Amino acid sequence: MLNNYFQHQAHIFDIECNFRCPDDCNAPGCRKVDIIVEVTIFDLIRLGRFLNTPAYHLFSQYCHLGLMICEDNIRYKRLLIKMKKPCLFLSENQCVVHDAKPLNCKLFPELYHIKGVLPKLSKNPLFYTFPCLKEPIVISEKRIKALTKLRRMSLREQALSHEYLFGVPSFVIDEKPLRKKLRRNHPKHQNISLQDYDKLLNKLLKSYSYIENVLEKISRLDAESERKNLFEKLSDHVIMEHLMEKMVRPMVVHRLERDDIKQLKRSLHPPAIYFT
């Protein structure tokens, strides 16, 4: 079933696909540590089939757990799987797993064009060296529909991936305790980077044996029965609608403390204040 699903995804991606990376591109998105590429368990399964490699090995060698700022509320960060940078699948500026690379890689930069954010993105210093952002991108209506469908599939995979690994479709972390700890540990640091947060995060999660639990779940992905169960959930409209709603509007925030992870009922979307 997953084979058919991945083949269907590949077919959608190929619909009127005319974008090509410029010849002078040195793959900055694959190299820069500040550019986050999120990976789901479905990306790991797809890569594993392509490379004939266990998902556990792929995660251990090419990925790590890390944080990303929540767009809805900058006080919070979201736990996710990140590709290690520079990407280890990069060889002489070419992706050696192009046909099976994570969906987030496949969607860049076309998705950002149809969302209308490329002009803003091109002005961000992080993206100054991206040749693909310096010229207009032409995308047909049929291609836009295909990319939109792929984006929906990507979001569904993300929600189920987080539910499978972390127990919630969106694992939101209160950054305040982490920031205080980093300030104490590095009082001379003027700016705390996301990499600083990631190092502390992994240290804490390891002390809770949380990473061991995640690795154990990833090791199960190579069992046919586990993949079948995941695909059945992904195909269940009721289950996925529920997970997508919880992902978009999470009501639980996690606080990493000295010896435990606490769950707090919080909304990332504060209620509107009305003046009469």
C-alpha cells in the first residue's frame, strides 16, 4: 500500500515540473545549519526503501531532534526531526537521493512562490545566496494544483509522524526555562542560537530516556505490520481530520524541567480582546 502511495506522490510531483536548480547553485539550503529541513517518519520510510537501509540507521546518521520557532507564538518552539547540516546526501552540489528526498525539500522553492512569500524570503540574509530566488519562477495552474495537493499530503504526514513519535500531533515546548538555563550556562553569549537550544534539548531528552523511546519507535518502522498500521491511519479521514485540527490548534504545551517533562494546558492562540 505504501509503495502505491509513494508512487502516487511521485506522479503528482512530476506534473508539469519545469523547475530546475540553476547551474551556479552551490546548494546553500543543503549546507546552511540555520535553514531547517523537517523530516517525517514517512520521509524515513521512503528513503529507506530507496537506499535499502533501515529507518533507524537513517535517523541516527542523517537526522536529529531539534526545535523550530512556532509561527503562531514566538514564545514557544516546536519539537521535530531535522536533517543534519550540511546534508550528508549532498555530493558535489547534487542530491544523491533526489527521487526520494523529503517532501519539504521537493516543495522548495515552488511552494513558497505560490504562497506569495518569495519576495520577502529573498530579502532575508539567510537566502541571499540562493540563485533560484533571483529570477521569477513560472508555474502553471495545473502545477499549482499539484503542489497544493502535495503540501496537504505533507501536513498529514507531519501530523501523524508527530503523533506516532511524540504522542501529540504538535509537540510544543515553552522556551522560557530553556532560555534561562542557557543564559546561566553561557552568560557571555550575546545571542542564543537555535543550535544552542538543540544541544540543550537533546541533553535533557536523553536524561529523561525520551530519545530512547523515540529511537525504539523509529526502529519499528521497518516492520511491515507497523507500516501497514500507519498507512491505514493516514488513509482514515476521521483520524486525520482530528489530528490535523490538534496540530493546527495545539492545546498542550510541554515544559522541560530538571527531571521530567510537564504538560500544561495552554493555547498558542490567545482569545481576542474586545473593546466596547
